[in-house]
Amino acid sequence: MNFYQTSLTVEAWIYPLAVYTGTPYSDMIIYAQTNSSTSNQYMWMMLRNGKNYGAFFANDVTGPTMFQPNQWQHMAFTYDYVAATQVVYVNGVA
């Protein structure tokens, strides 16, 4: 996926069997991609300590919603190149 000067949305339906809240982090990766030549160019979606979490080009954002185990939930991460904003959604709520 080419991230350069691009707005994008990545989404997934997830069914977490458990929600981990260990220390310092309990990460469950949903999607990840990096540019191997530059350490700060990456994009990922994950569950971190039970919340939805997204990152793009070293700018991280956490959503307000805790995930529920044993339920289907929709997660989406959007990045607007022009506005330089990113948002994480769970079931349509930011």
C-alpha cells in the first residue's frame, strides 16, 4: 500500500475472544505495515489495553470505546491527508 500523500480508510470486522489489559501494553495487532527504510512511516490498527488504537506516520490516536469480548465489532481507521487528521471508529462511533 502506498501511503505517500494519500487519504485512506482501513477497516475490519473483529471478534476478540478476550480483551487484555496488562502492563505496560497488551497489544493485539489487526493490521500493520511499515516502510522498512524509514522508522517513523508506519500504519497500524490494534487493540491496546482493551481500546481501539490506530497510528499513521508516527502519530497515534486512541478511540474512546472499550471492546467487548465474544462480540462482532466493526473497527475503522481513517486518515485525511489534506486536513492531516486521523480518527478511529468502533461500530461507527469515533
